[in-house]
Amino acid sequence: MIAKKYSASLYVEALHALYKRMPKNHLKFSKIQDEYHQKAAGDIGEEAVMKVIDQLDLPYKFYTFHNVLLYSETLFQIDILIITQYYALILEVKNIKGEITFTDQQMIRTLATNEIHAFDNPFLQLEEYEKQLKWLFQANHIALPIFSAVAFAFPSSIIKLPPKNKTILFRRGIKPYIRNIPANHCILSHEQLESLKCFLLKENMDFQPFPLTNHFDIDPNSLRKGVECFHCGLIGMKKVIRNWYCPICKSFHRHAHESALRDYFLVYKSTISNQECQQFLQLNNKYEATKILNNPMLIKTGQSRSTKYSMKFDK
């Protein structure tokens, strides 16, 4: 059963909003571009693996959690966690195209173009996650054995030199692997399993490092302001009567500012004033900004000139 279903990462959405508003000559453009593509690929891989697990049939009850952020000795984030009465399983999901080799510290990817990229060794990550989860369980008097594996979401990952005594799975191998995990000794009762499920959902934290300009130490003034066209991607739509107009593709969109405001709170600042709204959306006057800010998706605080607006993002 799915206790915490797959959901696209808000962090990836925020990275995309930052990436598209950065000039290509920005000093941190390449860093943000790489981070965005890596995290977006990770989301795709995790969704693919979650679909496989959703089809899994076991002779005992189990719960699956996607993307849980927990605290033990430190914060640790697990891509996919499965709990049963017999064991817990951590899956570290990878969606990396190319030929893969491992060293003690790194995972090396070589593309067909001979371009080489280095990543952290996922088995070192797994070792840390196992320790943190074990300590979290022990602190709550839970004695479940913990298994772990690296799951490659697509066959475009070619493992050239697999590490010894480590578990690597591809999508088609995930269900057989889980079915073969020993389930002879029942550790938790049904009630204890339910309690553990509720505990993990309660302990799960929300990773929201927003606005990203603070997170990456980027000057907000270095980014492009304006409303993005849904059709051609231009950032700089013009406000006309009851609408937004794109001077490039000649399209109109009545609510284009809503997406721009979402970008603002994810990337620029956690609050917005009338004047800041005018500047960011490139409006003609404060009355246009007042109409836009009078929106049920925004939270209003303060009065008169001290009025600020913010946005709450769901998990």
C-alpha cells in the first residue's frame, strides 16, 4: 500500500523557475542548470520506480513512502522507503544515462561522446541512510532489519564495473528482489506496523529552501523580471485590459501573472508588497497590482502601506 504517494518535487519546480530567469552569462547559470537537470531526471526515475512498486503484490502487508525527509542524528532524505512487519527497505533511485563505473568515493558516468561526469557514490549515501534510520528505529524501540539497494530506473544506465557485495537493481528486477527478501520472523504486530506508518508520516519534514536566491546566494536583481508567455516562453508579457499580451507570438492569457507570482515566492522573496509586485510583473500602476494581489491564493498580512502578501505551498 502507498502510505506517501509519488509527488513531483517542489524543489525541481523552483529550480526551473530560477533557471529560466537567469541570464546565460550569469556566474551561477551552469551550476543551476546542472542541478535542475539532475533533480528533474531524479523525479522521472522515482516516478517510474514508484509505478513498479504500486503493482507489487506480497503475501504480507507493507507500506511505501516516496521522498521522506527524517531526522535522527542529522537530516536524511530517502527516495523510496518500504516498511513491513519483517523488514524495512531503502531504495536509492538513479536515472543516469551512460556507462557507469564505481570507485570507493564516486560513481563515474561516461557518455557515448566520451564526456565524463562524476557523482557521489550512492552506496556511501545508502550506508549513511541505513545508520540514520537504524538509530531512529532504536530510539523508538523498533528492531526491524534494514535492507538497501540502488535502483536504476531505466536500461539506459549501463553498469560496467558493479561494486562487490552491493545490490544494484533495474526496474524489472525490483519486484523479484523484494519478493525474495526473507520474511520468516515477524518483528512487528499489525498494530505496531500501523503505528510505525503513522510515526513516519508525522516525522516527515517538508524540504522548502525557498526563496532559492537565498539558498544559492544569488542577487535577485540579477534575474529577469516579468510575466512568462505560456506559448513561446518570452518573459515580458504586456498587461492590457483584463489580459496579458505577448508581443512575440501575439497570444493572450488572462491569468499568466499567477504563474509569475509563484515563481516570485519560490525564487525571489517570501513576501511581496504592492510596489514589489509592480516592479516584478512590470505593471503600469499600483491599482493593477492591487487587483492582482487580491487573490485567494495569497495570504495578506498588515495594513495600508505595510501590507505584505505571501503564498503557502502544499507538501
